[in-house]
Amino acid sequence: MPLNTAPVIPLDDDAYWDNPYPIIAEHRDRHRTAVTPDGMKAILRWSDAEEIKKRPEFENEGLEYIEKRGFKPGDPLYEWRRYSIGARNGEDHRRLRSLVNRALTPKSVEKVRPVTREHVRALLERHAESGEFDVRKEITAIPFMSVVAFLDIEMDEAANIGKQMAGAGADAFGPNVTQEIRDRANDTFAALMAFVGELVESRRSNPRDDLLTRLIEAEEDGHRLSHDELIVLFTNIFGGAIETTASMMTSTFLEFARHPDQLELLRRDPEGLKRGAVEEVLRYQPAFYASGNKANASAEAAGLHFEAGEPLSIIIGGPNRDPARYSEPDRFDITRDPTVWSFTFSMGPHFCLGQALARAELQETAAVIARHTRDLELTAEPHWLPRVMVNHVDQCPIRYRYEP
């Protein structure tokens, strides 16, 4: 299909972001692929996205991803990205991931479950008298407190940096980066890296039984993380575990308010269905709108030709609602097979490092909603913010009866 006749994903249209799925579905089903407003090839089908993520001719975009967004060498975000695991590929990426996997184990994330349960329950109890609050405004504190507990960071150590981080990082990776966003992101990442640098020195002097100490001590074939790699990896885990998880927690409340029949199913068996409930929220309302990739060699994929170095975008709502993978993909159904994962946490070499942590927090959030709310409903219709990397609604006001 010649690019000048390819359908366009209207990322520059505010209305698109409120409900992109009909447009994505039409382009996916009729044309297979599309382009973004600036002409980048966009992948929409599950089979094509899976192939690209697993083939060696394709890899994550590196520094060029943020160079296109106006960041330059010396900028704190640019220097952070230089050492980020998401921007590494090949053997360098494998080395970093192997070292992190030795420190971040599936068993280690279990400690976040009781913390998340208590904070979500306390939030519902705090507003029990009025039975109303805006989830969007109040939920971010919960993944922040959960990850602080998981990482064994003292709350007073983390409080100041948490305020600076709110909403300042992910916007820098979105499709419409302004100078204001660049300035805010640079300030945030400078403060975040300084904060983590101090933590690293503290743990070197006084080791603990915590993730940061394990990262410092992790070694494979004589290799350890460099000082810069250590700081950036820890900020990846610390910062990345907050904003995206807050988005998905909000979507969990939102979708159960919109689908009371599914919430009633979850109430009957919170422990048995919380995994399926979370996988369905992740599929139905992914935290990210797209995944940035590039060809590292001349290649054919998705019926298209890619030159070496050419970027491409996988629009996550496409594979997540592809009828070739999911029956009735526009139906919210928590009884789907939870082992059939969506594209939300990506796949292949760059499968999300923090997915087990996020899933644990979201599962406990869903179970608490089922146990402690009745008559959950929205009191106003949310709108999705346009042109952002992490999907967020402008508000999520709910009403409910609290069940002790």
C-alpha cells in the first residue's frame, strides 16, 4: 500500500483520544496498517506486532526517540535515556536485564500485596460518609506508597521527590512535546537521579535486605552494573511503577463502574477472578497508547518495507482488540482466559520488567473494590487526555456505598 494512500491515525484530533478503538478497528480490518500524522508507519494487528517484537531486525528506539522530541546531550532526561534499559538492545540489553532479574524476582513482589490492599481499602473508608471522590485525583498516592514500601525506601526520603515526579516524566515521551514539558521533565529527572544517587551511596555504606542493595551486589560473568546504570535502572523501577500503575488503577475503577455485571461476578469470587479482571482491564484500556520501535536492517513486515533505521509505531489498542486474538474484542469480560496476555506490557526482549509488580498491585485493587463497594457508579463522564504517552482521564468521579 503506497504511504500516500495509507489511512491516518488522527493523533492530532482531540476527539480521537476519547474513543480511538472504532477508528483503529476500521484501519486494522480494512487496511492492515496505517500511518501517523507525520507519516510514520503504524502497526495495528496482533500477528504483525508479535512478529516485529520477536524478529531480530526490529528493536526499541534509543536516543533518537527523545531527540525527535527536542531533547539533546546534556539534558538530564537525555542522559537518563542514555543508560536506560528501554533504550538498549542486543547483548547490552541482555546483560542489564539478566542482572536486574537476579534482584527483581517474582517472589519479591508479593510483599506489595498487603500494602496495596490496605491503602485502597483506607481510601474507600476515608470517603465512606460522602460515598464520593475523584479516583483520578487521589489514586496516585497508592502506587507511590506501595512502591516505596516494596523498595524499602523511607517515606521521608521519598516524599519530596514524589511531589516533583507527579505527571512530569511520561509526557516527555508523548507525541506532542512542548518546551514546557521538556523543562519540567529535565527538572524532574535531574532531581530523581540525584535522589537515587544519594540512596546508592547510602546502601553502599549500609547494605540492607532490599532491591537496591541486591542491584548493587548483582553480578554475572564478572559484570556488575555501572554507577550510572544502577541509578537509571532504579529510577526506571521507582518512577515507572507509579504513573502507569495509577493510570491502570483509575481504569480499574472506571471499567467496573461502567460494567456492574462484571463487578458482580468479581464480588462472588474476588480471589479466583482478580487475575482475569486485571488482565481484562489491561487489555481493554492499556496504559500506553503506542510502542516505539525501529528497523535495524532493511526488512519486510506487516506487508511493508522498512529501511534500516526507520522508526515505526505499534498502536497498542490495535493488537489488544484484534478479533483474530480475542472473540468480541470490544466486550469487557473478566472471564476471558487470563493466560492469553495482551500487548500492554509488550513482549519479546523488552517485555516489561515491572509487570509482575504492577499486576500484583492491580489485582489487589480489583479485589478490594469488589469486597468493599456496593452500587459503584460514575457521577460524571471522564474524558481521555489527548496526545499523551500514558493514557489518563481528566477525572473519574465515583459514588458508592462502603462495605466494611
